Amino acid sequence: MLKRFGLTALLSVLGGILGLALVVVFIWGWFTSSWVQLEASPEPIAELLQIEREQVWVESESGILYEYNSAESCQSDCWRIVEHIPEAVYSDDLEHFDVKNTTCSPTLPLFGVEEQIEQCHVEMWANRNYVFALQRDGELYFWQSNVYGEWLVLELFFGLCAGAICLLVPAFLFILLPGMLKGLSKRPEK
């Protein structure tokens, strides 16, 4: 019977860990966002130079500078030739605190990436990730996600509890309860 209690406890701990892992992946935005393939560039891209939210500046293999504007909404003719890369001008919005040249959370996996450029905008209620990835075959992809932190502790707590309960209930019904019933039925009658 002790083994059944131990197995039930182990399964509830594993459920809690699984619940935490799913909540963390949810917080990172992996369930709510995906990589978007962008319109092919006019020339093969040699290097990703700069990013500003949904805009990226690249240098082609022939040395021409291109800007891709609005990766989220542009459908066609999104590339334009530019003379130089503008200086980074960050917002003076009161809810906008910091811009980092890295993501706020891990990027959704994308295989075959040759070069990646990323940015995190730390704001009052959310951190916003912007990532452009150049694959080995020359395709350019964009990923954007928002990480909301105001309910982080509650989300982690509920993920832990929900995961533990999701494995505790079946463990109780199929491992612990049958053992208890079996033990009660073997009791000598008085």
C-alpha cells in the first residue's frame, strides 16, 4: 500500500511540474504566436542590420540597403531601397520604459536559422518581443509575442495546482483507490 501512496504522490508532483512547464510556455507566447514568412526580398539578403519593432533593415549581397516596413500588416511591395539606416528613435511614451537588443523571453523555435535579430520593448503592462530570422535558404521570417507579467505569480500557481490535480485524480482513482478497496476486502471478519 505504501508503494501506491508513493506512486500517487510522484504522479501529482510530475503533474505539477508539467503544469508549470505549460504555463511558462504560455507566458512566453508560444501558444498565441507563430513565425510568419515574409515577402521575398528583391535580392538575396547578406546581413540583417537593424530592427525597430516590425521594421527591419538589411543589406543585400550586392551591398544595397533595404527596409522592410510593417511585418505584421504589409502584404505586397513591402521592400524599399534606402540610402542609410536611420538612428534608433525610441518612443517618449510614458508607458514605454526600455528597449533591449534581445528578447524578453525565449523565441519560439525555428530550425535552419542562419542569422537572427531581435528586440524587446519593456512597457508598463507588457514586454513585446520582435524577432526577424534569416534562414539558410534566404527566406525571412518574423515573430512577435507579448509577455504579460502582472498575473505571473497567479498563473504559475494555478499551473502548478492544475497540473498536480490532473494527475492526482486519475492516480487516486486507478492506483490508490483499488488498493484501498482490496485491503478492505481482505480484512478478517470478526
